[in-house]
Amino acid sequence: MSRETLERVARIIYDEALAQRECQLQKRALTEHHKDFCPITAFKRVDNLGKGFINSLDLVQFFRDNSKIIPEADTYMLINAFDSNNDGKLSLIE
């Protein structure tokens, strides 16, 4: 592997690590700001079919059920912000 390729791979790994760290910091900030917030309960409420993941359509439906109209494109961007394995959905771990 060339030095340039190694540097690119290292940069990708570094960027992914930064993204993971930012995600963890945001999760921590959310739970510290809202002491009664339980991520597992919130996840299960959105994943009301018990699939084990949440996608953008699940969020659209959740918001609709709670009298909020959010465009699917916005929920898609929200999912992608926290989707650490880029599969288009969020697991409880993410």
C-alpha cells in the first residue's frame, strides 16, 4: 500500500473515531440535561414494533403520532447523524 493510501485510510479511521466520540458526547449531554430521560425507553417508544432498530420512517410516524409533522428528509438526516455503521437505521447501541 502506498503512503498516500495509508494516509487516506488513517484519516478515515480518525474521522470515524471523532464522529463516534461526538455521538457519545451528545448522548451524555442529553442524559445529563434531562435527568429523567431514559434512552432505552425512548428507543422502545419509537421502535413500537420491536424491530430492534429505528429508521427515518419510524421517526416520521412517531412525530406524526405526537402531532408533529417532520419531513422525512429531516428524519433521514437525523438518523444519519447518529448512524455509526451507515446502514440507514439506528440500533439501541448507536
